[in-house]
Amino acid sequence: LYILASHVGNRSIKMVNSTSTGGGVAEMLHRLVPLLNELGVETKWEVIKGGSDFFDITKAFHNALQGNKEVLPSEVFNTYRAYNEMNSHEMDFDEDLIVIHDPQPAALIQSSLHRNNKWVWRCHIDMSHPNQQVWEFLRPYIEQYDAAIFSSPLFSPELSIPQYRFYPAIDPLADKNRDLDISYINSTLEKYKIPRDKPIITQISRYDPWKDPVGVIRAFKMARKNVDCRLLLVGDKVADDPEAEAILTKVKKEAKDDPDIHIIFLTQSIPTEINAFQRASDIILQKSLREGFALTVSEALWKYRPVIGGSVGGIPAQIIHGFTGMLVHSVEGAGLQIRTLLSQPELARSLGENGHQRVKDEFLITKSLKRYLLLLLALDHPAQDTISLT
């Protein structure tokens, strides 16, 4: 990486997204930005500002780009433009590369029509079936960028600009992923009053309809008819997600005070506790209906845990069905796989071991660092298929 960084030279990057806490993008940037600086690439990170009306709108955009068919009124687009314009006047864009993450700040590109630097839009969400009203509104902004980055070819719409595929990645040394003492794992379960008298099935995700927490409860109830087990749903409050509390209400209604279902809503998650929940689990679920990538899958696989995931978004890139985990398409399928893995511990162990190796090969943060360094070089040579580093 240092050799590659030496070819990049004296460059600078600015990352821009919509929140500094909660969610996978913020979590990745907290690790990626200091490491890029360590490699000698001056990297800054800024967060756009907005009122609750702005984040309500961008959440609607997020849902629409992931397939929600709702027609949005014209005034929401005016509000979106206004907040982006306000932010553009409060931020400087002097770095060599500006990376704009997701739809919330995408219109900031309007502030750089006479730019001398490069702008890239990094899309982290599943755009395989976008709402055309919202996508056609955003497309003219996106096509002003020098390039776009998607987490999977399946998310890649037809665009007039170059496109790249970047897998997200985890930092194995972060508090969320490092090894933990068994005493800390046990004390975390005790803190949240979770007994260890039976196998634990866990899903860790935002309380979001696309994560299907209600479907997880139904799958758990199906599996429990044959194999006694306990369900743990863990999610935190994300600053740019106004929907979470409404979804949490639906989840509690579905759970019906079942003593085997533990619903944890963290106002602010503690990474080591998330780590402990994963390590205490016998099976990890990520039963998404739409998904950008779901790094929770790689986090669990890194800890040698068998994972059952929805066959959507970037999850199949991490889970090779029957080898590094199990892919499902329905509540019934998830329930069946829970039963299978609890009744076949050797299969579960094998999936966890293979999954750990898969993450080691493809989804560690060193790969992300390499991709951003290569991106800087690629943008310098837009017409070349091969760049010689001599």
C-alpha cells in the first residue's frame, strides 16, 4: 500500500456524507479516513447539515431508489435542492478528489461546475429496481460527476460516466471486530438480561423495513417449533433515519412479549457490545429485502459465525450458498435454514470457517485502501485500460 501511495503522490481527498454516527457508511469512514492519512494521502471528512424535513425527504429518496413505488410531491425536490445549495455555500471543495456518498449530498456537484478537481459519487444502496421518478431527478446530477462507484454490478444503472465496483470492507482491528474475552461477552449478555440456556439467533441492523425485522421474528417462530432457541434483535438509532421508531413499534407488536425474543434499541451503539452479541450467537441473520451490501455479514463471518442472509444486494458477494453461508428468499426459507444449522453443528462450523477465509480474502479494509489509491490513478488516466507504475 505504501508503494502504491508513493505513485499517487501529494494528493488530497474529501469524503462527504449525511451522518457521522450510526449506519455502515459512517462506520467505514471512521476507519478509512485516518488510514488514508497514514498512507500520506491527506483525507478530510465532512457531514452535510439538514433539518428533519431534509432527512425525511432523503429517507424517502433512499426507499424509492431501493424500489418503493410511492410518487413524491414536487415540493420535496425543491427542499432537497435548497438544502444541498445551503451546504455548498458552507463547505470548501479544494481537494483533488471529492467523494460524495449516497443520494443525500449528491446535488453538491452543482457547486463545482468550473472545477479543476475530480468528483466521484459513491452509491452504497441497492439500486437494482429504482423508483423512476426519483432516479430521473437524480440522474442529471450524477452524470455531472467524473465517475460513479457501486457495490455490485447489479446496482449499476446506465450512465454516461465511468463506473467502478468497490466492495465495502471491515477493519479486523476495530472494537467491533477484534477478539474479546469471554468474560466481557458474558457480562454484556447479563447487562441486557439475555440467558444462555439455549441457542441464540441474532440479527443486528437498523430498524428499517428493508431489513425485514418482522420477517425475522416470523422465521424464528417457525424454526422454534422444531428447535428450541432464542432470538436477539439489535439496532441503534441512526441520525438520518426518521423511520426507526415506527418500525420498532411494528416489531414489538409482532413479538407480543415473547420471552424468547429480545428487542434491543440502542440510542448509541457500543462497538464492543455489538461484537459481543455476534460472538455469543450460534447463528447470525441478515434477512434483508433490499440491501446495499450489509457489512454485518462480513463482521459475523470474520468471527466464524454461520450466516443466513437474504439473496439481495451485496449479500451474495459475501455468502456463497452452502459454502460460506446460506442464502434465502422467504420467511419460510429462513426458518428452514435456522432449523438446519441448529440441528447440524458441523455444517454450521464449516460455513463459519469458510466465511472467515472469504472475508480475509476480499472484505478487509486494506482492500478498500488499495481501491481508493487505484481510483486516484485511474481518474488521472481516463482513456487507458492499463496504467504502468514504473
